[in-house]
Amino acid sequence: MPDERRRNQRQKVLLEARWESLSRRHEARVDDVSLSGCFVNTYGPVAVGEEIELQILRRSGEWLALNGFVATYQHGVGFGLAFTELTEESRNQLQDLIASGG
């Protein structure tokens, strides 16, 4: 069932990622992504509203760094991240990632 709160269409992907909170760095996977956010599949605990630094490993081998806040959290599954502070360059890289699926 589609979530009407989403502003942008999500693209299904399966990309390795890592994220950092105040406590430590965590390994993860990104399952889907849009221009406004993504779902981060991870066991690491977070709090809704927490600011996160996320890095997504592109299929090209380059890391895409994004900042955001935790919008939703499912214990033992992962969290929805809403992007903030997208520069023009990171927005362009994100658009490319979405168009290419990685």
C-alpha cells in the first residue's frame, strides 16, 4: 500500500551502506531511495528525530554521502531516513543513483 506522506517516488535498490550516529558507525543496506529519503536496513538502534550521516556505496565504487533525520524506526529491521541539507551536487548524484538503480 503506497504511503501518501511521501513526496517523491521511491526506487527499489539494494546497495551497501554505512551510517554514523553520535554513538558509533554501523553497517547497513539501503533498500529503496527517493529524492526525499530512503529506507536503511540495519540492526543498529536509533531514535525518531535523530540526525544521521549516511554513506551509500554506488555500483561505481564511489560513496555518496547524505545527511538526514530518522523519520520512522522499526526495531530489528531499520529506519526511514528523511534527507536534509542536500547540496546541488549531492542532489544530482542522488538523481543519477535513482535513474540508474545504483
